[in-house]
Amino acid sequence: MAMPRFLFVAGTRPPRDAWFGWPDRLGQRGEHVGADGSWFGWRLAAANNRELARSASVFADLGGCRAAVTQLRDSMDTATPATVVDAATGLRAWQLSIDGELVAVSARRYHRQRECLYSLAHFLAAAQIAQISSAAPRGARLPVHDTDTASAGDLAGIGGA
């Protein structure tokens, strides 16, 4: 029987100063990007292969990314969930913080609050029993977005669709 699992994704930051699309099209700054521009992130996939969540930021190496998954699983009882609404679209998303640091975000946006909360509950349950993949990370080709298009909501990880 299939189980939820943490999968790892590898990518490369664009060569110019730009936003790149992880965890969503607006992405996060690349503070944790390797010297060569490489980065790693995680996804939590449900037993039916549907993506439930993504890491809120990227990591310079696979070891750091794996350690973040372990920390997430070990700290689930102290994690703080929150839901946010994108003022531009009215769509909702959930976020999870540990000790004030954003660590996980919903994989998509929701029209209804109850759908968002259901997704959060599904993530919280799945993360505790999920297997951690030992497979090599999949590469990601992500769209590049100029830095001048980022808003305060984008910086907080709540902007976009």
C-alpha cells in the first residue's frame, strides 16, 4: 500500500538577480542557495501522488534539506499553523511555522477556508507518517521573475495564485 512521502527537488537559481519559483511562482529569496546557484527543496506527496505541501524556502545542499524534513517531523507538536488570504485574488493558503520560522506552505491555493483547513489537517497527519525518499532529487525548471515585481505579500510568501 502506498504511503505519503517526502520527495526532494533540485534546481539552479537563474544567473541574474531575480526571484525564482519555489515554493510557488513568486518564490523566496535565494539566501540558502549553493555557491554554484544550486538549491534543494522538499515536497510532501500523498499516497495518491498529489502534492500536499512544499518547503517554504530552499537549501544549499541536500543534507540541509533532509535535516529540515527531520526537524519538521520532530517538531510537529510545537508547530504553529496559519491561514492567509491573498488580497488580490481572495485565494487562501496555509503556512506552518516552527519557532517563528516559516517551514512549510500549502502546495496550492484554495477558494474556500474549509478546503484550506482540510488540506492543512491532511498535511499534518501525512507528515507524521510519511516516508523520506532516498531517491535522487528531481530537477526543476522554474520561471524567472524580475525582482521589481515583488510585493510585500510576495516577500511574506502569501502573494500570487
